[in-house]
Amino acid sequence: MQVYLVGGAVRDTLLGFVPAERDWVVVGATPQEMLALGYQQVGKDFPVFLHPQTKEEYALARTERKTARGYHGFEFDTGVEVTLAQDLLRRDLTVNAMAMTPEGELIDPYGGRRDLDGRCLRHVSTAFVEDPVRVLRLARFAARFASLDFKVADETQTLMREMVNQGEIDALVPERVWAEFAKALGEPTPTEFVRVLRNCGALARLFPELDRLFGVPQRADYHPEIDCGVHTLMVLEQAVKLSAEREVRFAALLHDLGKGDTPADVLPSHHGHEARSVQHIQAVCERMRAPATFRELAVMVAKYHSHCHRAFELRPGTVLELIEGTDALRRPARFEQFLLACTADARGRLGFETTPYPQADFLRAVLEACRTVAVQPLLALGLRGTDLAAALRAVRIEALTLVRAEPWWPSKPIK
């Protein structure tokens, strides 16, 4: 029985990072031997065990054989004769196919250290094509390591295109797509996740609403970058700078989906794109089984981001409608997420990346003014029902009109 540290823990150690978790491979052991040593079996498809003290995962070395389309159709062999090299060969990328002995000796049969040094994400073998989830995982690793200048190998890019063309990507179930997408949103450079999927054609299959934004023009006076897809990625970049919350980044990425099907005869104007964006976001979230917190914020940003941009132009009553429509009084934390996404949208334009966005501070002040309005004095006057609601609204409008804010930059409103 031999034990080796494998996968991401080895990769991250060689990159100088502290591994978030450590996984181990056991060569030459049976499930019965592992159980006799006190390990707890947790794997369903193949034997994976938890160490009795550290609770780290120990998997028996295995080989696998493709038996059907998709990622469920595999047969596994975890016999004692399976070698470490055979186990590493089935992994996705060379940088994830290295092992290390407990004493720190590196075992690298497929050039993982070479590709680490060369900042290259390369598949280990053509078995890569057997699991479509690997396309998403590679895109996620690209999002994680883009700041270190990692690039996808040309031959791996070609292989992924072939997988898309052969329909392997279509076999992915929504839960697996969302799991990788959500993880990618938390990476340092989630825009790279989108770029990698788009380059191999997978974005058009998995997120057609997002893919069709690329190449769609916008008015250059509002959007010097012109292309809707380019703008969308710029907004996501700004959202990353503003917030680590994946919900904010998700909303920033999807806020303009309605521009993808603007009628050609009205381009580059996108009147009414907000309502279309809401419809597309609801469809995407339903298809991907996205959690409610992601869906609700994304819909809110799509529906009201134009109101936020024009906050200084709105009548007091309309500003209050914005506060009420976003449920800001009851959910101020979510309203703050909304403001961050809108700030990212304003700055996600060529030449506007560092521009102040005083609308957000203005609306924060408006919310605080509305929250200071007490209902008890109105109740003491005997007001109830619709009379109470009307009086409360009037007092809040009066309160928010007292809010003073600096005028926004002397350019035209964002469209």
C-alpha cells in the first residue's frame, strides 16, 4: 500500500500557494484493507475514504473506460494492480496530473511541471474528450490562473471544439453546468471562463443568450466600446473589483441580455432591452437551476439599472418607486448589491473605468432618508389602510427631496 498527494494540492504547492485542501491516492490497497485501518468509505461510483483523523479524502487508484455518451457512462477499475501512472493518466490537465510522496518527492509522468513553468493548460490524453465537464473545469482553471498568464494549449482548444461539434457538451445536465459556473464566478478572473467557452463554441450551446451579445452594436456616444459582448465582459471585470459576492458578478454579467435580440432595424439603439433582459434572465435561471438569491438580484439589476443611472433626472416620486420596487427598505443589503452591480455597469465602458458614480451614494442617502420616516406619528393621527400608505409615501417623498447630492458627470445618461 502506497499513498501519494495528488491533483490540485501538488499544483498549488509548486505554484507557491497554500492548498485549500489535500487529496490522496492509494495504490495497492483494497476497500477491505482501508476499512480495517479505520477509514470511512464515502464514494458511490468508486471507493473514496475519509482518513480517521484528518478527514482528508483518500481514493483508491483507478482507471476508467467510456461506455456511453455524457459523463455518467464510465466503468471504473480500482484493483490493486492499478498503478499511479495509470491513475494520473485519466486526469484532465497535465498540471493536475502530478503526485508527491509524503516525503515531498515529485512524480510527474506527463509533463505537468513543464506546463506549470510554461503557464500552459494542456490535456493529459485524448481521454479528455470522454467527459464534457472537463471543458467547464478547464475554463474555470483559466479563470483562476489568468492573472498568472496561463493560456489554453492550442491542441487542447482544438480538442474542445471537436467535443462541442460532436454534441458532447449537450449531454451536460443543468446542475453540473451551474456548479462550475458558480465556482467560476468566484475566481479572480471570471471573464476568462466566458472567453474560453466562447472560443471553443461551448458558450453558444450552454449560454446562447450571452453568446449572441457579441457582435451586437451599441451607440458609440454612450458606449465607446460599441460591442455589447465586450461591454458585458467589461462590466463583469468592474464587478470583480467592487465585490467578491458571486450574486453581484452574476447580475453584472446578465444585466443586458435583452440587447442580444434587439431588432436589427433599430440598432444601435436598444429601447426596451430591460424588459427583454428580465425575460432572458428568468429563462437562464430556470434552465440552470440557479438559486433564488442569484435570480432575484439579476432580475432587479436588469429591470432597474437604467433608473439607477438616471437617478438625478427622476422625479422624487419615481425615485421612491425605485426604492419600493427594489424592496430596499426591507432588504438594504440586497439593495447595496444592486448599487454595486449598477456601478459596475456604468464603469464597464471604454474610458469610464475609473469614473465616479455618485448615483449610488445619492440612492444610499435616499434610502437612509426614507428609513428615518417613522410610521408611529401617522398611526397616532388615526390613519389606516390606504390613507396610511398615502401619507407615509408623501412623508418619504418629502424626506428624500431634502437629500442633496453632487451632480453626476456632464455626459449623457447611460443607455
